[in-house]
Amino acid sequence: MPNLLDILCKAGVSIWLDDLKRSALTDGTLQRRITTSGLVGVTTNPTIFARAISSGAEYQGAIEELRSQRVEPAEALRILTSQDVRRAADLMLPTFDGTEAYDGFVSIEVDPALAHDGAATIAAARLLNWLVDRPNVLVKIPATRECLPAITACLAEGISVNVTLIFSPDRYREVLDAARAGMRQALDAGRDVRELRSVASFFVSRIDSAVDPLLRDQTDGMSALEGEVGVASALAAYRIYQEQAVTEEWGDIVAAGGLVQRPLWASTGTKDPKYPDTMYVDRLITPHAVNTMPAGTLDAFLDHGAPVPVTAAAFEAADQVLADVRAVGVDLERTWAQLEEDGVAQFAQSWDALTLLVGGQLRAG
């Protein structure tokens, strides 16, 4: 049986975990994954924290302490989540140091309610960066049009970022341009860019979840294009990365020790059971990329993954898929835009629900 971790590493794919909860920090689960599963990074989002805090008793002691200090719910959430991220970042620090700041990062997201307020997002990113206070933390900023300047501003100030909720290749290009501008400003200001990093999180499976029903509507039944558009969209974005990575604009940044913003494949757990549970890992073996996986997807891949490195033929097939989808009448641009809007709303709803839950726990007793 092939060593699946070895295949990914040799292909230049970094394995990150799309999950974090306090019990994994205290019982050694996260450390074991780092040691045995090739894990070199962690991502979080409001839904992940909502699931962790609402389902476990391990946060009750911390909430009782915050109650005694009469902390408001929003501030309590910042404290609880930053504590978890800080501890995870400490576990990842040897990886960060050992890879010269290539991997070993943990992400924490600004309040999703700020997704259409760039100035407030910058302020929130500054606060989170100060609160967590670790060199290997990425502050997550949504890829809304209003927040593109925030990406540039944060990187210019020396704040490493994870740009999240990207669905379209065109928006990905805008994100890459915003990151390059921020890195350029940081370099021109004399900042050391050797540990200033950014990744761009492209959400894959959600695209298929949205497009597959449209294909069935347009083709009056099952379509051979179902389950193909997510990967095709991601590969279209990756081609943009390949083109930009060799440009003169990035050359000075790389020469100073910076990195071209890396693509990160997110939403890689399959949502439709008719698809292989590892397909968004197997089919996105792309050098210099990150694949952040839910725990179940990571375990499934380590057990029975079937990775196939992306070739020139795969890019050609991806172009054809997108062309064929448009040909049957699916408006991909409209769908990608709706996915961004829905993604922001979903994270905001998770955060609002968690704020209410923590508020109730703070008032109890």
C-alpha cells in the first residue's frame, strides 16, 4: 500500500486540519495528529467554534471565570476562541520554525458580521492579532469586495492573513492582487517579510452542492457534469496562481524572503454521499497548495485515499467542464456570487447563535 502522506508531501501539498476544540488540545489529540498524520496547520471558522463550545463541557470552567469578571458575550467569545488558537499555535510552533514559516499556522476569523465593512474588519484583525500574539497565526478575512482593501492593509501592517470564502476564479485573482499589494507595501516600508504570510481559501464542495441541482434542472435529470464543477473551479483559480507566481511583481517580494500567497483548498469534505469521501483531496494534488480537511476527511484519506497529481490534461478538462456547464444554461458567475453571500450569512448566523448561547451561560448561576 502506498504511503499516502509521502505522496502528498512529495507533491508539495500541505495537510491542515479544519477543526479545533479544547478537548483536542487537552487530551493530546491534536499533538498526536501532528506527530502521526502529517498535520502542519489548523483552520477554524465560526461554525467550528459554535460546534465545539456548544457541545462540550470543557468550556464551562472558563465561562464561569468570565462570568465572575462580568465579561460581555462578544468579548467572552473573543477570549475563548483566542485561547484555543493560541494553544494550538504553540503546538504548531515547532513546525512553523522547522519549515521556516512555510507551514505551522493556525487561523482565527474576524467577526463575520463585519464582512461588508472593510474598516471595521481591519480594526478587528488588529485586535485579534494582538490578542492571540503568536507569529504563526493567520487572521481570516472574508473575500468580499468590501474587504479586499483590508487584505492589503493588514499585510502592509505585518499581519498575516487567511482570505476566506472564495468561490470564483475572478474573485481569487482580486484576492491575489490585494495580497501582492499588501506585501509590496510591507516591503517598501522596510518590514521583514520572511514570516509575513497569506493563504487564499477556495471553497470547493459547496460549489458542487449549489451547481448540481441547477444541472439537474437544466438537463432534466442526472448530468455527467455533476460533481465536476467544484474541482474545475479550483483548478481555474490554481492556473491564475501559477501565472502570477512567476511575475516580476512577486519577484522582489520572494527575493526578500516573502512567499506568493498560497492557494488553500477548503470545504473539502464531500457533502453528497454518492461521491467518494476523499475526492476533493485526491483530485487537488497541486504543488505549493494547502488542503484543509475536516477530521473525518483526513482520516478517510489516510485510510483509503487515491491521490492523482494534477496534470496539464486535468486543466484542459476543467476548462471544458466550465464551458459545458455554461453551455447548458447555468450562470456560474451568479452562482459563485450567491455562494459568497450565503457563506458570509452562514458564518454570521453561527456566530450570532454562539453569542446567544454564551450569553445565556454567562447569565446562568
